[in-house]
Amino acid sequence: MLPKFDLYMPTDLAEACRLKGEGAKVVAGGTDVFVNMHGGKDRSDKVVDVKNIPQLQGHSFSPENGLDLGALTTHRDIELWDVIKKHYRAMFEGCSRVGSVQIRTRGTLGGNICNGAPSADSIGPMMVHDAAVVVAGPANERIVPLKDFYLGLKQLDMKEDEILKRILIPAPKAHSGSFYIKYTRRNAMDLALLGVSAYVELDGDILKTVRIALTTAAPTPIRAEKTEALLIGKPASEALLTAAGKTVLTESHPRSSWRSSAEFRLALLEELTVQALQEAIAQAKEA
Ligand SMILES: Cc1cc2nc3c(=O)[nH]c(=O)nc-3n(C[C@H](O)[C@H](O)[C@H](O)COP(=O)(O)OP(=O)(O)OC[C@H]3O[C@@H](n4cnc5c(N)ncnc54)[C@H](O)[C@@H]3O)c2cc1C
């Protein structure tokens, strides 16, 4: 059973920030918050539901500016949006693998980002698409690159009275492609045992831009910048991708858990990095 709490449903963003600053728990879709409250992990007695705040709602795309996503955009919104499948394939692969249809219909990108789980399926895909988050306080707002938003396990670059307002993702570039591979123990609903996201921009055969992000390979979602540097400016040969699979092992720190040993995660990481890059390159060649 859920414990008793006071529920606030403001329409004003500054009011929501004030309530959060006073210790209220923010809730969007509630698919993490209410599970934690139900299980006794979260004993918040004040909850601020942000769904009625207009500045967090809506999502749009323009070929010049890319994606402007309200924090309340759901995984299902992303999964069903043709623009995403066409230009932001990694995001399609990530969001469409979150939980079940019911969870994807309630669960938001803002909630996935702010829950900050290392296994979150939307974060790596958004990181490789160079996402930034707009974080609003009672008076000001600031923009933080998503890759810099995680300070440690479940620690975010967000003050007590700040709320995630929007997510900005640049327009797709010519000859670019992306992919996300989620490895789970079973085909049914499951959290990622490991996930790799890759984004590439091609100039002929040359890898002009490469971004790689890892899920469940460290205490937070991370970019694999050493591996990216190894690849950038070189022709996309099989030997180079094999080398990338080895390099990525030097910049990841998976842990052993009841789901898997660290050794198994590392073996997967080498293989999935090569596969995600191959898929992203194939997408870029078709673009
Ligand atoms: C059965 C089940 C299966 C799941 N499977 C997956 C899966 O496969 N992959 C995956 O990644 N996740 C999975 N999840 C986790 C969850 O559904 C996602 O993390 C979802 O995106 C959370 O979104 P939400 O809107 O429900 O967040 P909420 O539960 O409302 O909030 C999550 C956290 O973010 C904070 N928060 C929310 N919005 C904001 C905001 N705008 N500003 C500041 N803080 C905010 C809340 O305070 C809370 O700490 C699963 C959950 C369940 C119950």
C-alpha cells in the first residue's frame, strides 16, 4: 500500500520549484516514484505532480533546430513518432525497449533522466544525439549537456529547487546514423544487463563524428570518449571497429550483480560496441 502523502498539482513552474526546494518529491509518470514508495524505499510525505505545468509539455521537431522535447514526453510518444525512427534511430530503439506499453505510455523522458539509473534506456541514445537538458529554478534556468548531468550514482547536476523542464537535441546531420543495442537476460520486459548506443557521421568512408554511450557499464550512463577519439577521422574498416571494441573496455567499469558478473558484461561490451557501430554506419549510409 502507498503511504499517506500531501499531493500538490501546480500549473506554475516556479511554484513547483519552490515545493521541491521545501522537500516535496517530484512525480511525472510515477513509474519509478510510486514503485519506490510502495516498496518503502521512498517515504516522502509531500508529492508535487508536475503534469499540469505547460512549460514541461509538448514536443516538436524542425529540420533546422532538431527536437524540443518537454520533460513530460513519454517513451511511447517517441516510439510512435516517425521523425524519431527516421532521424534518431537510437532513441527509437531505446524508448521502444522500455518496460511494457503501459510503462512506456506513463513513463517520461524527464523521469528516466532524473531517476538516473545506470540502466536507463533513453539516456545513452539521447547522449549520442548530443542532447542538452534545460533545468529550471524558481527564477532562472540553465542548459546542461546531458553527458555532464551525472555526477555520481544517482547524483545529478540539479539543485534542490530545480526541475527538468525540456530536452534539446540538435537537427540530424547529413550522412548520419545511430543505433542502440539493449542486452537483456530474456526477451520479455527486463532492465538492460548492458546497453551500447552509437552515433556516426560519415564523409565518404571516413568517420567524421562518432559518439558512443554505455548503459549499465559504470555507476552512471557514460560517454566512451577515448574510443570515440580512436575512431574519428579514420576509414570505417572492420579492423578499426575491432580495435574500438577493445578500447571501450579500458573506459568502462561494470559491476557484478545478481543479474550478471562484471566479466560477462565486459565480454558483451566488446561485442555490442562493434555491433552498434556497424548498425549506426549502415544507417548513415542509407541516410
Ligand atoms: C515494470 C517496470 C519496468 C520498467 N522497465 C524499464 C526499462 O526497461 N528501461 C528503463 O529505462 N526504465 C524502466 N522502468 C523505469 C521507469 O519506467 C522509467 O525510468 C521512466 O522513464 C520513469 O519516468 P516517470 O515519468 O514514470 O518518472 P517518475 O517515477 O515520475 O520519476 C522518476 C524520478 O525522476 C524525478 N523526476 C521526474 N520528472 C522530473 C522532472 N521533470 N524534474 C525533476 N525531477 C523529475 C522524480 O522525482 C523521481 O526521482 C521500469 C519501471 C517499471 C515499474
